[in-house]
Amino acid sequence: MQVQTVFNIKSAKEIEIDGVGMGVLEDGTPYLTGRGLARMCGIGETTLRDFVTEWNSQQFNPRGEKIANLLADQGYLGKPLFIPIEVEGSKHHAYPEAVCMAFLEYYAFDASPIRDHAKSNYRLLARSSLRAFIYVQLGYDPRNQVPLSWKQFHDRVSLTYNSVPDGYFGVFKEIAEMVIAMIQSEVPVDDKTVPDISVGISWGKHWNEQEFNEKFGRRVPYEHNYPDYFPQSKSNPQLPWAYPDTALGEFRRWLRNTYFTEKFPKYIGSQCQKRALPPSIGQLAIEAVAPKQITANRP
């Protein structure tokens, strides 16, 4: 991985919340600043800066090798750890999502000592995604072509972001990137087409069939509310299931290997049959969430 040295990329929007700098590049890429990433990891900004500027050698020591493997697990291969950008005439380092999550995971579970602050932030972002977190904090519309879809999604996330109990994850938050991918593909996402109920029903059935209560611990209900202008708000509060964080890896594998490939196309087909979606938009939705194949190999 080589570090870029030319500051020719600009931020579309950047803010700082509680000392955590974050923003979105002009191409829609979300990022944390060096100060923001260091703060979330519970380390000093100088520690982070020294490490990444010496990455060519650091990646071969125990800490660097572990972070390199975490990056490879996300398919982040042969890319820089940060992107040099310009914000209001100042030089900044923008750390993309995969890099942020790799550093957070390392300092949450593998560093010595483990940083509890990093662990809390990793769990928070694992329930959704760094992309969704930053988009929501900035009120950023990734394409600015479907404002109604983005508003409805943004309003739902704003109401539910902190409602899942600590130590658990919820289906709606976990599929946030899926919904963003649909919005970016110009799929009209509204109260009829967000598939969280479809995912929740299918995952719940799989959970019971596999007796995952015994394997991962019991799921628990939590309060989920729809915005006032949604038809579903009439029955607020909803009580969907929250699942133990220990099952998060299993859920993501199931979502990628089973739901996206088998169940989501059927769900979209039913929506097209009900004329909630035109067939052409339905195909866009299927293509938007189709799992991407990683072809590169880490040497």
C-alpha cells in the first residue's frame, strides 16, 4: 500500500462532532480525519500519523501485519491507508471506511492494552456502518437525485440509531448500506420498498430453525419507531427482535450468501407484481445489492 502525496481531492462536506472529524469526498466516499480516527480508537493522533507514514515498513511488524490482514478481509488491497485532501485550503488526511474499521477492530480486540473506547465505537459502527453513520451525521444525500428516498431513510435512521440495546444488533441498522446502495442506484426507497421487514422475517425463521438461541444467546425485543408520516407509525412503537452481537458474523454471511442471492430477488419480484416497483427498477435494486466478488489476492 502506498500513500498518496498529491493533495488534489476535495471534501464535499466536513464537520467535527465531539472532537471526531468526519466528512464525505466529492465522489461520495465517507471518511474520518486523522484526529477523528485516533479519537475513536482511543490513541494519540501522533501515534496514528507516525504509523501510517511508515506503513511500508510497519505492515511487516506484528501490529501492522494484523491490520493488513483486517484490511484484506474487507477486500481493501493495494490501496492507500489515507487520501490526501484539501479542506478550505488546508491539507487533511481522509481515512476511508475500510481503514477506519480495521484500525477500530485492532484497537478494540487485538491491541495491548485493548482500548475500551475503541471497542464501544466498533460495536456502534458494526451495527450499521461507518458510511451510514457519517451520512446521517452530515445529513448527506449521496446522489442528490432521489431526495425523498434519502429523507425517508435518514428520518428512520435518526429515530432508531441508538434504540438497540448494548451488546445486540438490529436488522434495520445492519442493512443500512444495502438501502444506501439502492438509493445510489436510483431505486425509489420508501415505506413500501425498504426490505427490513422481509429481512427480519427471513432471518427470524432461519434463527429459529437453526436454534441460534442456544448457540448465540437469546434475542430480545426492542422499541423501533417509524416517522410520523409513515403509515406504519400508527402502530408505534414496533417491537422487532434485537440479536446478540456474537451472531453478527453469522447474520452477515446469511445476508450475503442467502438473502441477497435467493430471497431478495423473490422479494423484489413480489413488489413488482404488486406494482410497487416497475420491473426495470426492480432489476436495478437486485444489481445494487448483489454481493461483489473479490478477485485480488494479498501476496
